[in-house]
Amino acid sequence: MRIILGMSRTLDVLVVEDDSDILDILILALEEDCDGEIRSAKSGKEAIAILSSGFQPSIVVSDLRMPDGSGGEVYAYVKQNLPKTQFVLCSGSSLDEIAKVIPNLEFIVEKPRIYAPLREVIKKIKVLQGRTAAPVSREQYIAVRVETLLRLGFIGCDLYMKLSELAMQSGDNDG
């Protein structure tokens, strides 16, 4: 049997959006791809309060223009205090306006079409952070006997078993 070992970590997210309908769509999209806690805030000020209280998400998804604190303020807080957290801007503002407020922003989802583009951005971030398996070549497989795995007990990773040339099975090792 051949298996691939990969670290299993949760993906926590903070969503900052003042429009309730858009917030619902963002959360719905994130629930498809994120296995951790998803918290929300309706303003930049509320988001910064959540982050200041100790919540350290892997990703912050934020609108740019909101009452009571902008996405630019949230971005500045994240970059200064949570450097490993990825920032995704979800905005209807023009790219020129965004660049003036947040230059060199890596991840932007343009409103109004947000569901599928956000899911694509999350998948990219997961690959960058090593949270998902990228396509695997034969050279990346490691041969391990089942008996060895049973002897190890909890090993703190996910297992991927090759069943045939066309099928691969994953199994979460929760202990």
C-alpha cells in the first residue's frame, strides 16, 4: 500500500462585511472550503476588536468601504499584528481605488460575482499554506505497511491511500 502523509490543520476565517446579504453569501462559500471557525463582523472596528481579543484566523475576508472602520484599517491591523494571516479583499470598488488604499494586495474578489471567485481564492490560499494536497506524482508516494501505522497509533496527519490508478482514498486520523 502507498500513502501520502500531510498535516491536518483547521482553517479559521474572519469575514468583515456590512451588507447582510453579501455576508451570508460569503459565509456560505467559506463553509464549502474551510473546516474551522468562521466569525463575522459588520464593521472594521468590530473586526479589529475580534482580532484584538485573541482570535487568530488563517484568513480575513473584508469589504473595503464600511461604516465605522474600513477594510484598509483591518488590512493594516492584520499585517502589523497577524503577519501569517492571509487577507482577501471583497469589494465593488475599482481596482485603482483599491490600489490607493491597499497597494500590492494579492487576493481580491470583485463584487457582485463573489461565490465562485472566493472559493477559488480560498483553494489557492490552502495550497500556499500547505493545507491541501496539490496534485501528486508517483515519486511523492511513501510505502508504509498498515501494521506500522497501527503500531504508531495517533500520528497527527491525514492519510491518502492509492486504491488503483484512478482512485485515491483519504482518511482523517482523529486518533
